Amino acid sequence: MKNLTATELSRSLSSVLDAVQHRGESFEITRNGETVARLGPKKKATVGELLDFLRENPPDPDFARDVREARSFVVDQERDWPD
């Protein structure tokens, strides 16, 4: 993990974001010698983490009804594909 001061980050934010996005690099940001943040690639959730989240935050009772209602607005289109 590379170290950057807050000033260095502010002067080179675009290139730092490129390094994170395209090369997977991570940075520790310091201000007055103290670490205040870490910047790195977005972590992808695992299926287990998603299931844990849903257990801790279940959909409200009207969720299924809302999904059905939203789907009723979707129109299936028949297509005339050439043979």
C-alpha cells in the first residue's frame, strides 16, 4: 500500500483513481502525519456476504408485491426475426 499526503492526493486525484481502477493499487492517505483514510479498489461481495446482508436487512413485507407491480409495466415484445 502506497502512502500519500492529503495534499498529494488533491494534486493528483485523477491519476490516483486511475491507479486504483486500472491497476488495483491501494493508498493510505495521511494528514499531519496521521492516517485518515485508505483508498483502494471496490471490494466485490461474495454470495455469503449477500445472504448475511439479506438476513440482517430483510425486504419489507410489501417487497414482493412491489416487484410484481413493477413487472406489470414491462411489455413483452414479439419480434419478427428473418428466417
